[in-house]
Amino acid sequence: MHHISDLNYQDLKQFLVNQLNLDKKNSSMRANQLWKFFYQKGYSDFKLFSNLPSKFKEELSKDLVISRPKIKNKQVSKDGTIKWLLELNDKNLVETVYIPSETHATLCISSQVGCTLNCKFCHTGIQPLVKNLSSNEIICQILIAKDELNDWKEQKKINNIVYMGMGEPFYNFENIKKSVEILKDENGLNFSNKKITVSTSGISPNIKKAADEIGTYLALSLHASNDEIRNTIMPINKKYNIQDIINNCNEYAKKNGEKIFIEYVLLKDINDSEKCAKELSKIMSRFPSKLNLIQFNPWPGVKYLPSTEEQTAKFIEIIKNNGHIVTLRKSRGKDILGACGQLKTESEREKRIV
């Protein structure tokens, strides 16, 4: 059995040729009909596919799955942010967050259950990696949010998709790539490159690869202005240091033609000094970039504190005075642990019996 969201459009056509013995012309027609009803109308039951013959639907249902994961829990923040805890078919859990604002709404989706990076300030980082999400487990997060928000009309309620939830997207490269293909396809979910952002903590080899094969906006989770600090709070820096990241981000920006978003969580007395702001300004001068400063969102047991308002203001002033664009991102959904760096589930990797 295959899930439809594990197949991009070309894969689906080939699937119909191989599994249902359709010729090339009919496979294109049927693939188009399937995609439109699944991705544009949001149907998850073959009985609702009125554009397909009954016998074809019967045969199709033997080999193709179009169901959604279950919603295990739903929390709504006082600021309108919604967090869904989803139970996958294998009983693992993953979180997805909807973040509305006055002008648009963003859906923050996960790429893994858990994470390998162990960033010291991130709640997900204390949950060991359980697994990579398949393309369908990624796409179904979006479909469930659209179901919940009744977002199947021409005017989209979800305007932007950000791969900034649980996990490191570039350690799940092929599934991210396939899910982005489905997102961007005009017969699929029909999001443009500029409505999709993929975040990475600096997996350098895949930054350059993503420029050629994915092509969305890129967000770099930097969070430190030098290797000494970054080694301490983000162990991945010992493998891919800041200079290595700069080189690959420069290549991405040249290929993509857009500025790269630098994500930077301000931690009191760790990375928020004036010296750090000046060092960060120099890094930003090395490739086209915009800075998203993030207020630290504490979670139970964490040892870090948010930077003070006064120090945050000084940090912003230094960045601006050096000619760079900087935005202070407001924390959303803190009361439901739905803000940046707060996502975590209780899924655990199965212990292997030797």
C-alpha cells in the first residue's frame, strides 16, 4: 500500500501505470483528478471522489491510502495560536502549530519525531530522534490544519508554510524535497517558493544541495556569533562551523536570488552582548540576509533566561546601525508550549532486542 502523499505527481502517474495498468494518457487524466479532489477539495474518502468511476475507485482503494493521522490533542492559546498533537499510524506523536496574525497566517510543521542535534536551549533537543517523517506524514500535517480551519476555499487561510517544527529538515532531505514538490505543484497545494521556508541548523552539504533541488526561502538557525559560543549551545557546530555555513549560504543566496533569514534566539548573558551583535553584523555582511531575533521561550527544566528588554534594544540598534534588516519576532503560543523551541512529544525510539 502507498499513501498518495508519498508520491509526487510524476510518481502518481507511474503508480497508476504500474498498479492499475493504465496507459500514459489515462494515467495523466486520473492523476489530475485524484490530486484535485485530494489536495484542492480536501477529500480523504474515495466515496467522495465523484469524478472517478466506481470500479476504478474500488481497485484504487486496494493499493492507495488517502487517510489522515489522528488528532490526539488540540490546544488553543489566548493569542489564537493553535497546537495539534498528531498520532501517526505507527503511534508516534508529532506537533504542528498554526500561528495567525493580522495580515496572514503561518503553519509551522515538523520534519522528524525528536531530533539529533541536542541544541541546549531547544525543548525538542531533549527528545532523542525517533524517526524521520515520511512525505505523507509531513503533508498530512498541512491537510489536517486545513480541515480544522475549513481552509479548502480559493482564498487560503494558511498563507505560509515553515519547516521549523520538530527536527532538522536537512537530515530528512529526500522526504522534505518530495513534500515541497507537492506543496508547490499547481494541481497540488499550490504554494509558491516565496510562501515556503525550510529551516536548517547549518547542515552545510545539504544547504548547497537544497539550492539546486528545493529552492524555497532558507532560514538558518544560527543563534551564536562565533564558534566558541555556538559549540557550547549547538553541538552540530563542531561538525559544520560558522565559516563553512557562511560559504554554503552564500552559494544558496546566489542560486536562489533571495536573502536568507538568520534565526537568532537571544539568551541572557550567553549570546546577547554588544560584542556578539558586532560579530553577527559581520557575518550578515558575508551573504544576503535578514535577521529574525527571537525572544527565548523557557520550558520546564531549562537553565537559560530571556535577554532583557534593554539588552535586546541595544542588540537591535547595533545590527541596524551596521545597515542590516532586523525583526524582533513576537513569541506566540507560549501558554501552550507552542512557541519557537518549545515543541516536544512523548514518543521514544523502540529499544532493540539483541
